[in-house]
Amino acid sequence: MDLTTLRRDYALATLDVADVDPDPLVQFRLWFAEAQRAELVEPNAMTLATAAADGTPSARIVLLKEVHPRGFTFFTDYRSHKAQDLEANPRAALVFLWKELERQVRIAGTVERTDEAESTAYYEARPLGSRVGAWASVQSSVLPDRDELDRRVAEATARFAGGDPPRPDHWGGYRVIPHAVEFWQGRPSRLHDRVRYEKSSEGWLRTRLSP
């Protein structure tokens, strides 16, 4: 399989330090709004990278559910592989790729759990099937077959028949509180524009990076 000729050039837009908002969260919202207007499929899909206590890395796609004043929020089963990593090593990196806009955003920061009220509010806004699923599945645990999962879903459905399933204690949110954010705009000849924000005692410092 020869991938050496698999390439495209980027030329949709430019990016400079003078172009971006002083606050990376504001700048993220601006770019995210553009991704929504472009009707991209799941613009809130992001790669979440974590590391175990021994440093073993792991990455997967999750969905951003809020751009909070403190950072970027997602929800999961607290018994999952990602949650185990985050409890042992509360640091994470996020990557958004909006390839149709030739853009990427990278985020690195510390991680905290959302409070119970916030987790409950989002849980209650989910479709019924997803709420039942949070009771039926022990995320990342081994299943003997699909039938076992279907059986657990049927049991949870029967358990909560006629009522709303409450948020289980094992399910809730995490927030990535950024200390570095990079905005990447594709440019011709791989001479891309990269603007990095870094948190300091004086606020956010902005610099241009080499492509």
C-alpha cells in the first residue's frame, strides 16, 4: 500500500496572532460556530487522550457537551477506561479536526469532575434509551456476547418502566481546564498557520509556531 502520493493542498483561509481573540475559549466558540454554519457532521467530536498512572497513553473519540467558562466538558461512565486514567492521572489532551475547513484545535490541561447538579442536568436531558443504557452497561468491561448486553438493557428497561431512570452514581461529567490551546489553519505547501495560547500568571500569552 503506497500512501506517499496521498495528499492535498490547503488554501481556504489564513490565521495570525492579530486575528484571534485574546481569550482562547472565545476564539474556540467563534471557530465552532463556523463549523456549525458549515453543517459539518458532529463538529463536537473530539479526540480525548489520557494516560494511566504508569504513563501508558490511550485515545478515543468523545463528544464535547459544553464550552464552560473553565473549560471543555464531556460525560462518561466513571468506571470506564478513560475515567480510570483520569482518576489516576487527571490530565488530558483534546483534538478537534474540522477537515472541511482545513482547521484543527489542540487543547491540553488538567481535569476535574463536574458537580453532581451539572451531571444530573445533562443526564436528564438525554434520550430515554441513553439513560437506560447508562444503567445497563459497565463501560469498558468485558462482555461474553451481544446477547448479554441486550439482556441487561431489557432488565434496566423493565426496572424503570413507567418512570424516569435517575442518574446513576457511576455516571457524570469531566471538564478539561486548559493551560495550552493551539489553533491550526491549513496553508499551501504544508506551511500552515499555528497560533498557540499558553496560560500564565498574567493571563493568556499568544505566540505563532512554525508549521
